[in-house]
Amino acid sequence: MERFTISLDESLAREFDELIAARGYSNRSEAVRDLIRGAIGSDSQNDPPSGHCVATLSYVFNHHERELAERLTGMQHDHHDLTVAAMHSHLDHENCLETVILKGPATQVRRFAGALMAERGVRHGQLNLIALQAEHHHAHDDQGEEHVHYRPAR
């Protein structure tokens, strides 16, 4: 573990401590580590896509929009290799929130998410992508098929 010291003025330190308490961190170090991970992850969202990822895509749409729900479901079926799961929630009489979990090559996940968000009637689309790295190749027993495990990249 590497240590470093930062200086904050009293006002910023007080606000940071309030944030720490509100989010339930037990100390400043945990909060700073999460902020750094978040900044690195956010920054990597702007990097050119590469490798594998896991992602959540959330969007709102009006289910009265002509055939929109069917088009969105059809797109998910057409990309069943990327679509892990979907959750659908009714917000009011017209609007639904859908969250789709995606997994696969980052280039394909971004392209698919962009196509879903570009559908007429989809609003408030947001993709949260987490880069993955291959951990190891192995089989679980003599008859097991070799496969790769992916874990979140740092």
C-alpha cells in the first residue's frame, strides 16, 4: 500500500467529511480510493474501446411510442450474445425505465448501446462501462472445457 498526504482547506475538508458520512465510509482513505477509481473509470469511458467489458445501459422510453418496446426487445434478441439481462420498470402511465446488463467486446457493446439510445422515443440513455481483463484460462476438471474468466480491470 502506498501512502500520500493531501492538504485541504477547512471548508472542503468539512464537506468531504459530510460526504463520507452520508455515503457510509468508515474513513477518508476508503472514500479517496473510491473517488480515484471512479475518476479513472470515468476517464476510461472516453478511451477508444478495446478488450472486453461489462456494462449497464439505462434509458427511459414512452411505451405508447409506436412499436418502440417491440423494437427495443427485438434489438436485444438480435444481440443476445451481448445482452445478459434486462429489467423493466413502469415509471408512470406512459414512461418506462429499462436497464440492460451487457457483456462482451467493448466495441460491440458501445455500438449496440448507441443504437438502442438512438432509437426514436428513447430518452435519458446512459451507458456505464467497466473494462475487464482476462484473468486466466483453465478447465475445472479433466472433462471440463477450457474457458477464460474476466475480472474488472483496475
